[in-house]
Amino acid sequence: MQFREISAGAQRYVVSQAGEGTDVVLLHGFPDTPYSWSEMQAALVAAGCRVTVPWLRGYQPDTIVPRRRYDPESIGRDALGLLDAIAAERAVLMGHDWGALIAYVAAALAPERVRAIVTFAIPHPSLLRRTPASLWAGRHFLAFKLPWASRSLRRDDFAYLARLYERWAPGWSGAVREDTVRRAKEALSSPATLEGALSYYRDLPLAGSALMDRVPMVPGLIVGGTRDLVAAELFTATAELLTPPSRAVIVPGAGHWPQLEDPAAVVPEVVAYMAQLHE
């Protein structure tokens, strides 16, 4: 991937862009980088799309703007600002993990700018319930709010980060996984980018928010695995909240990275959904 810097207002973006046609934006999550979208970007370019893959704010030094917050509305507006920066009136927003939340929020803020959303591993926040099991599964949300979180995460060559991959995707192994972990460690190796990545958690309101609960009135493809942190039926329930054509893809045996754990199943589904949007 080749990256270049663009800007919209005060926010700088560092993006890879390829292809011509329907605008698609691929948004990575934590702990991850844009490189995880390489195969998806290539498939969508071949399908006739202009595909923009940004580093999320905070994960790359040039994206950091002092004193800017990382609360859900701010990061949702980042996606809309990126559309301005690439001169896209509308786009399909595809997001994994935090990128999924950004897609939900951006589509709720400005549905007229979002042709559709495709989300991976995160159901719509309005469906999440606080139970002992869910609080335990999501205990990192609390851990990353603590003052010593960056020190803990960096310890022993990011051993905690590696454990997250094992816990969130217990059936995933091989060269792609190892490369994904390596790139995540590299991206978070500087104090500034590590603080940026943790700021998403620190600025997330624990009580939720009306904006996060707002269901976007756009179509969507919702992708999840059967071995992720949340129940697979929540991905189906999310698709049922959205406008047609919307559906869920549940990947048997996949954890938190279904698009990387089983690309042979997921990538064709995404390409087919893009074709469906044009029918």
C-alpha cells in the first residue's frame, strides 16, 4: 500500500487510494492497521470501486491533532471529513472494530452521505446489554481507561496485545495473523500513537450516548463470526435494524477478524453486496 497525506479542516488524513468508480472507505480498528484491508481493497478495485483506506486518527503520527478528542461523535465526523477531503459526495463505509463504530455513527449523523455500511465484528451499540458475561468479555474497555494503560500495554513487547488476538480470535493462526500482530505493534510503538489508540477508549462514555444508540437509516451488510466476543445473533439483529437491502453474514469458526480469518468466504460476500447495491 502507498500512502499520502490529505486534509479537511483541521484534521489530517493519511490514506491509500486505488481504483475508479463507486467510493468505498475501509476503516480499521484496534489493534490493527490499514494493511489488514489489502486483499479487500484489491477485490473492490477489481469490482469497479475507488477504495480509500485511511489510518485512523491517532494510529499514525501525521494524523494526530493536539487537543482533539476521540469521542464517538468526533471520530464519526472524521469519516465525513474524509469524504470531503477525497471529494466524495457519498460513499460506502466499511469498518472493523472501532471502524465499525465510526461507520455506524457517521451514517447516523449524515445518512445522505453514506450509500451503505459494511461492518465487521461489532453489532450496533443499541443492541449491546450489560451482563456479567459481556462485562467480562469487554473488560479491556475499563483497563484502557486506567492511567497506567499505556505502560501495561507496552510491557514485554506488547504481550497483552498478543493475548488480545488469542482471546478475540482463538481459532486464527498462520502468517497473516502474525503479520497483522507485527504491524499493530509497529504502529503503536511510539508513545504518541499508543496514546492516540487508547484515547478511543478513554473518551468513550461508559453510560453510552443517544448518538451511539441512534440507528442509521441506511442499508448494511453486517459480518461476524461465531467465536467472537459477542453472540452471533446480534449481527443478524443489527441487519434487521437497517434499511433494505440489508443482511448478515455469519462466518462459522471465525473470531474478531472474520475478513482475515476466512477471506475466501467474506470477500466474495462483500463484492456481491456491492453489486446488489447497484441493482
